[in-house]
Amino acid sequence: IRVGFYGTSAAKNTDIETNPNGEDVNEGWIEALRKHKPENVLSEVMPDSGEIRIGEGGDFVNLDLAVLTIKNLLDHVFASSNDLVAIVGNELVASDQARLYAQNGNTPSEKAKIEMRQVISTYGGLPTYTVSNFPPRGIMVTSFDNLSIYILNNSIRKSVGVKNDKKDRIENFECMSMAYLVEQLGKAATLEFDNVKLKKSGSDIWE
């Protein structure tokens, strides 16, 4: 699933050192939006800044506004779909949680709500989820069934327990032809997660 969020190309020989998140394994869902629905991918707020600042004094004062803005990129026909969710990176959620702790951490009832995630279970009016291997500063609004992985029939090949004497090891091999498909491009919107900046704690520095 990591490739679905990070993948940008399909190399004949992948390089895990250069592309630790599988960027060269296959084209993923976000890349599909970049190529086929670029108007649904937010890359910056201020022209020519190349940045999306989330937090007090930034482009979006809070995560709620950022998620709502991403939602508003959806095609109009999907804006009121009742299965929409916000997938939010764990670094953004942690940053917002820290803000809530700073504001309410000394009030036992409010602190309990934060720890039980009652106050951060929705952003921008949407049910919010953190997903394994999702970019830490990413935001994506869609429905879960809108993100598909297709495997070509009869493309799976595998061998198990093949002895490689030259390397003194037993090897397993598996390959398959896969495609990451956004079923309805207009029902998905996201941002360029590498462009997201958060304010460094205790300072006015964005990083």
C-alpha cells in the first residue's frame, strides 16, 4: 500500500536506497491524480511559494481548514457523498494533538477527550483516519473503495525455498503485474505532502 501513496514510476530495476518508499516500483494513486486530475492536487497556497503552511499564522490556521480545502477540490457531484473520509498523516495529527494539549492539557476532562481521540476523530467535517505507510504530512479526501489495486490474471509467479549456494541462503521469489487505480478521479483530492510545512515548536520558523 505504500507504493499506492508514494509511487511515481515503474522502473525495470528498482533501487531501494534511492527510493526507500517504493517510489520507482509503480505509479500510485497520488501520481494518478497528478497526471490525470492535477486540479485536485494542491501544491501551494501563495503563488510561487512551493509551500503549504498548516498552523497558526500559516496558510491554514488549523488542520480542519486544510482538510476542508482539500475536500472542496472534489468535483461538485461528489461533494455531498456520504462515504467520504479524510486520510491524514500521523505527523499532522500529532502536531494538532500537541496544540490541543497545550490549550487544554490542564483540564482533566478535556485531556481525557484528547487521549481518547474524541476531539480529533473528524477534520473538516469528515471521519478521519491514519493509515499505515501514508505520508506523515499527507492529506487525502476520498472514499476507501475509490482506491483500488488490480492484479492481472495469471501474472503471479512465485518460487519458495530455492537454495542459492553462491550466497549461502534460501531465497523466495514472487512477482505479479499490479496497477493502482483511482476509480473516479473526481472523487479524490490531495496535496503535495513534501510541500507541507509546520511551525517549529516555540518559534516562528516553518520547516
